[in-house]
Amino acid sequence: MLTPKTTTNALGIIFPNTYDALVPELSNVRLMASIPFASRYRLIDFILSNMVNNDVTNISIIVRNNYFSLMDHLGSGREWDLTRKNGGLHIFPPYASKDDTVYNGRVDALAHILDFLRGQKEKYVMMADCNIAVNFDFKDMLEKHIESGADVTAAYIAEPLPDSAIRHTANDRGLYYTFTIDEGRVSKIYINSKETGVQNFGMNIYCIERELLIDLINTAFVRGYTYFERDVLAPQLDTLKVMAYEYKGYAARITDMKNYFDENMKLLDDINLNSLFSGNQIYTKIRDDNPTRYIAGAKVKNTMAADGCVIEGEVENSILFRGVKVGKGTRIKNCILMQDTVVGENVTLEYLITDKNVIINDGKNIQGSDSFPVYIPKHHKV
């Protein structure tokens, strides 16, 4: 077992923009980390809570663009107990200094905070993206990293590649990685593999010594490299000891809009819901509101409804975020209605995703399909 001092000897770095291109509809006004998920959370809540629950309390978030909603959500980090004198939450926007540019990959992003990294005291760094909702044990990963004597430890899931990832054409904005693993060591990294069957699918979660990371990024940036996995790790697998860490728990990986819809809907199954939330607690921004109100005549079946909702109609197989209003005589089935969506009376909705603050007027009939859910953008009226 690790000593208490060792378990806290790591700082966290989160990249919230990495996979924005996979869901352009939702990331048009926000970044991947801010996408609402599971009726009351944002995607960043999972990785951020995982780190805090595993004693990683010095956490930096390197944002690229569209970060207003993220800063509004995180605030000072109070909900995650990150308002502290030592460590805490650090948000690095682009153009932090006069010679900065908007980064493209992790090498660019980390190069812009090298001075910050040099001034930290933690021995290890845990890095992660925000496209996966997961209850991850960073402490166990750090322990395995130390025991193996690895230079880098990379987390992965043994699972088939999703069709949406294979089909995606976001060029270098949607890179994903699979590994060949020999006796626990990563011997080859594949970029955007098209292989079928179970693959060692990288989670983009890494553990590395802080001083080694500084050296690698400093060298890579000078050479004009962009991506940590493709440009730094893959060419040096013979000289760097990159060990694999298999994650065997539940994970919801967002790869496109259809996948986003499906991963939310999977949580209506208690088995999946318990698998995601039965570990350490997931924290989120608190919104003081009343419990959901079910008005006389309301019928609700297999639905996840957050606080502040008022339901007068019928709702089935749906996800309702905070403050959703459902009018009398309305029938909603297989829908995701984000925060403060207002649905009028005598409306029929099926296979629909509404963004925040959408208004659907009385008498409307909107139906998508299981293969193509209809999406209504933020603040729109229908």
C-alpha cells in the first residue's frame, strides 16, 4: 500500500476541449467538458470528482475556446472542495501571455504552462480529457505506476471500437488511440485504428513524473510537435517504459450526437446507473431548487428527472435536466430535455434532444428516430 504522503503526491491536468469536433452541435456554444450529462451533471464533473476523491487536489484545466460556460459551472471550485490556499483549481485560458497562441494538441497546451509545472512540488502528474463519464480510481493507477517503475502509465478499456469513432472525419481533431500490450507494456500505439473486435482502447488518461513530462514537452515543443500520444509517446516506445493500466468499470464515452443520446439513455437502466455512480461521489454545481413536482394527472415511467422540474403531462424513457416544465396533455417519449426547457400543452415529442432554455409551444408534434434524434439548439423557440 502507498503511504498517505505518496497518495497525494500528484497534480491533475484536464484538457476540456480535446474532442469538441465530435459533437459540433453541442460544442458550438460550449466545450466538451461542459456538455450536460445524466440529468444534472457536466462531463467534467466525473474526471474532476474522480481526481478529488483520490486526493489529487492541485488541478489545472487548460482551456482552448468556448470556455465561458465551463468557468460559470466551476466557479471557484467550491463544490469540489478546491477553494484552498495550497493547490486547488487553476484555469488557464488561451492568450495567458502576449506570446501565447491557441493550442492544437497536448504538447502545445502543456508548453504554455511549463513555468507553472516547474513551480509545483508534486512528483507525479495525472492527465485526462473530458469525453468519458467514468468513476476512475486515480489512486490505484498511481500505485500501479510506482510499482511497475514505468515512465508513463496509460489507461485503457478492452472493448470494441464504436462505429461512430471509426466513421468520424474530424481529421486531427478527433484522434483516438489503441494499444498493443505485451506483458503489461505498451509496445505499439495505433492512431484511428479501423480494427474490429475487442481492442485496447486508450482512455487518454496518463500518469507520468512531473520532471519527465517537463523534459518531454520542452523537447517536443522545440521540434514543432503537437500531440502527446502521436508525436511523443509512439516514436519512443522502445526508450520509454510505457505501461498499460486496464480499467474494468463502467464508462460512457462520447463520440457523436447519436452516441451522446444512447449513453444518456443507458442510464435509465439501474444496472448502468449504479455502475457509474456506485463508487466515489460525483460532485456538481449546486442549484438551489425545489424537488420535482408531479401535478395531478401526470404519468411518468422510466425517467430520470432532476430537481426543479414541473410535470403535468406524460413522460416515458426520458432524461429531464433541472427546471424542465412539461405542460398538460403533453406526451414525451425517448427524449433528452436540458436545463429549463419549457414544453407547452398538448405537445408530442419523441427522440428529441433540446439544449438549454428551449421553448416548445402548445400543440407541436416533433418526432425523430432512434437512429437520428432531432436536436433543437439553445434558446430556440419552436
